[in-house]
Amino acid sequence: MKGPPQYGALCRTPTKTISSMQTRLIELTNRLGLHARACVKVVRVASRFRSEVCLIWNGRRASARSMMAVMLLAAGVGATIRLETSGPDEAEAMTAMVQLISGQFGERQ
Amino acid sequence: MSFVLHGIGVSNGIAIGRAQLVSHATLEVAHYSITPEQVAGETERFAQALQSVQRELETLHGAMTSGDAPAEFGAFLDVHWMILTDPTLHEIPKRTIAEQLCNAEWALTQQLGVLMEQFETIEDPYFRERKADVVHVVERVLKVLMGKPGPVRPATAEDHTILVAHDLSPADVIQFKNHDFAAFLTDLGGVTSHTAIVARSLNVPAVVATHNARTLIRENEMLIVDGGRNVVIVNPDRSVLTEYRLKQEELELEWQKLRRLRTTPATTLDACKIELMANIELPEDLEQTMENGANGVGLFRTEFLFLNRDGLPSEDEQFEAYRTVAAGMKGQPVTVRTFDLGADKHKEGLDGLSRVAPNPALGLRAVRFCLAEPRLFLTQLRAILRASPYGKVKILLPMLSSVSEIEQALALIAQAKDSLREQKIKFDTGIEVGGMIEIPAAVLSLAAFASRLDFLSIGTNDLIQYTLAVDRADDAVAHLYDALHPAVIKLLALAISTSNKAGVPVAVCGEMAGEARFTRLLLGMGLTNFSMHPAHLLTVKQRVLTSDVGEARGFVERMRRSDEPAKLIALLGKLNA
């Protein structure tokens, strides 16, 4: 049975009415990119905030709160992903996400 | 419309009932419809299964992070926990239950399929392989779901349920042991495939290799399964149904007659005493063993103890299982065969076992695998030894091909004994150790085996497979599998006569031992110990009671000398007349 793509992508594309939205491009520099354990960390960090956190790469859009969606993004090392945060604490969410990714998910390289 | 499907009957008897289909998913999952009123209950059942797995993971996580387990384990559990709590697995199946009015297992399996398709589109093999984690999590949930009773299916008192599947793994069949299926039908499989062996132990009719039963038969259709005639009649008309119900009663009557032989000693017309033993897979099989008056357990297949589970069974857990059987047989012998893992009993998910061997039947299996994994082997040996004071326990080593394997295995048994002595744990110091004869090489150098072992047991299924180079599970060549092949007859006769000459007890524990048409053939070869499915004990006993070993010996001598299949069939016909 082929259904519509039932992603964990419960991440809404922000409409124009949202005045502020943080976006940023960031490169994955850790050894394996968004591998399973890095995904866990992404979901953990994103879930701390009330804002919507989205990762966009290769034409796919994933809610950072969905493990499945982040895993399915399949972004490897060297991928430049687009981060979007929107909501009451979007600035803090962006800072935390950038810190996580640029800090190479706390992995020893 | 009524139609007939042909397959291979792997267990005699007739069953009449309604079809229950099982899906093609990796884990065979039943699909059935529910009523709108049942949606809430089914959704709740699903939610509870998710919760139960979540707790399971959390407990595991707690146990691991508190101990000295490597951090990798904890991280691995984090991944699974997050997959489990993802809305794609939490919410979408619930919606499917309500929209499609189907059971929770089916809804979840469908969603797994959707996710798998998405993973398949990923180019990077590393990321694509993460689907294994999703499958693992879903299987955990399915196991919980299937362990709980689903909504009651509409059925009238006389309507039995017949399971129709594309294929069933031995693990699946064991799981179905707890259900009351009247018969099994599968598209794949062969007469001696392990699925068939397990189905037979349930003592229900089964027809395998039907090729497309799963696609042609619809849910809840009326079926007649005639295991003895290798046919399945779908939607039979009234007259056929009546005739089959009559036949069913006749069989039942015959069975009742056989049951009177339960306590009769198995002695031939010329006063040879024959031992009839049972092959079992689970401690629960003891009941059937006793009911059919077995003289002991000739083969306790231990590998089934750790199918349907994650990880290895612990020493204590194994000990409990062996002890139950040893004590349950009340002093009658119990022959415990060490793990025969590999080949078609392939256990997935066990580290080190998950690699796909290019030719599993010729690969690292049975005693080879145990010798390569001495820790696993020693754990089992210790458990068997610990159970030995509770009855008459023997150890049986599967698939020996050379003397060096026997010596290595004996050294490990000695090591297990030493470790128990050090801990002052009791065991039977005189425990007998025997070997399976199932490779032609073993038959042709049998004297060396006989001088190192206390007893021998001939596994005819593998002996035939290895002699004829026929994969018994491969539908395309299964018809070439022939117990009456001249080479097989010669090897069997040689193995039995060499053992008898060496004074080493020998048994046959393969399928041939349980087939009444081979009873006289084996008696004529000099066999006095047969081990078979408990369901066949009485039929074989009936044959023993009417046989004359001296007369059979004459026929067998002529059969041994012939290379003509037609002549062998004719001689066997006369022998059985």
C-alpha cells in the first residue's frame, strides 16, 4: 500500500504571518554527520524549547523533535543544512542548536 | 467457488475450518477486521504495548548505566527509545486502526512498511541501514501485542481456525503453539523443513509448499486440509464437506484404537525388545511424550529454547528447562542435544550469528558453531550437567564430521565438569556422551566415532540431505530428497551394523524413525532404538508388534545389494505387506 509520505515531519512550513523566524546555514563537521546518536542529541535539544525547530537539507524538511524525521534526513558529514526556529524562544533554540552542531555533538573526533 | 490446492502434507490428519491469513512482513502478523465499537479497545491495546516496550527499554537502560556496560549500550537504547516515542510510530498506527478498522499489529506493520520505503530511498548505505533499528523497535512492540489476546474473532463452536501463511519461521510456529489452530498452510517449505517438524509436533494437519495459498485464499473462507493426501479444498460444497466430516470421525476412531497400545511393550513377533523414544523441543512436550508411552526422550532439541527471544538463555534458565524434562521423565533417559544452531535454524540478531554464510548447511553450524563459541557451549554444558542428578541425562553432540571435533567437545565437557567440581556443584560423573551421525563422512569412519563415544544417534534428515546434496528446504529440489535412495540405504545399514558390531548403542532420531513404512526396514538393519515425534509413537509401535526382525533382515540384505530404485521400492512393498 502506498500512502502519502507519513513523515515525522510534523514541521509546518512557516507562513508569512510569522514575523520573526531565525534561519541559519550550518555545516556538519563531525565524523558521521547526523548518525543515530547525533539524532538523539538533536531531538533532545530541540525538545527543550517551545519553538518549532526544523532541519532542511536536500529538499527534505524534518522536525527536529522527531527522531524518525531527523534520521530520514540522512545528512552526512559535509552537508550544509538549514536550521529554522520559530516561536517564543526561537533565539535561544537557535543558539542551542548551533552550539550542538558546531560543537560536533560533543563527540571526540 | 470451490477449488483445490496441492502441496506437500507434512502431517497426517484432516482439519476443517476457516482461514486466518498471516501477512508477508518480516514478522508474520495476522490481519483481521474489527468493528467500529472495538476501535477504542484496540487503540488502547496498542498504546499499552508501546508503554510496555518503553518501560522495558527504560529498565534495560537503568540496568546498563548502573553497571559497567560500555556506554555504547546506553546510547543504543536511547536511539530505540526515541524511535519508539516518535509520532510516526505512536500516532499514525492509531489513525490506521480507526480508519481501516484493522488490528493493531496490522496497523503497525503497515506503517513499518511505509517507513521502510522511505529508508530505501536513502542513497548512503550507512543511513539506509538505520532502518534495522526501526525494525527492531517495531518487532519489540509486535511481540508484546501478539503476546496479548486480541479482540475475539467471530467464530461458531464447530468452526476451527486454519492458519494460512507465506512462510513461518520455527519461532513463529512456537508462538502459535499457544493458539488453537486446527491446521497450518504455507506457500513455502518442505516435508523435513524445520517449520514442518515443529508443526507436526503440534499434532495438527499441515500442508506446505502450496506455492500460492496465501494469495488465493481469502480471510474466513472455509477450508479442508487433508495432510495425508497433500490437498487443500477451498470452499468445499456440502457433499464434500459431509464426506470429509465422516472421514475425520473414522480417523478419530482409529486413533482411539491406537491409544490402547500406550502401555504395551514394543516387542516384535520374534521377541526382540524395541525402545521407542520421543523427540521433543520444549519442556511442554513432555505431556504428549508421556501420553504416548515413550521409553524416554531420544532427542531434546535445545535450540528452540532461545528462539523468539533476544540474547542467549542464561545458564540458570537452561538448567531449569533441562531439569524439568529430566525430572519429568522419572528416571527414563533424556538425551539433550547441544545447540544445533545455524543453517535453517538460523537465529538472527545474535551477535556473530547474523552474518549470512554463503552455504549455511555446510557452514558454521551445530557443533562447529559451539566449538567456535566456547563460552556459549560451556554455559550449555554446565546447565546440562547441573540437571543430570535429577534424572538420567545424556549429552548428544550434533553434526560431528571428524575425530578432532569429538576430542575438542569432550575436552570442553571435561572443563565444564571441572568448573562444577571447583564450585562443589553436584552432577552425574558418569554422564554418557553421544554423537549424531548425519554426515556421510561420519558413517564411513564410524569405528573411530564409536570408540570415543558412549552412544550414537543417526539423524536421517541431514544424512539424506548431505548424501544426495539436496537442500530439503528448497522447493525446487525437494522432490529429489529420497530416503529410499540406494546410497542412503547402504549408509544407514552400514552405520547401524558397524555400531552394533562395536557394541555401541545406536538410535535413529530422524524423520525416518517416525514413519511406519520404514519401521521394518530399520528393524531389518538391526536397529532397536527409534526416536520420533510423540505423535508417531503408537503408529510405529503397532508396526513393531506385527514385525519379524529375522524376516526383515533377509529383505534388507537384498536391498543393500541393489542399486536399482525400482527394485528397492518393490522389496520395501513386500517387506511391508
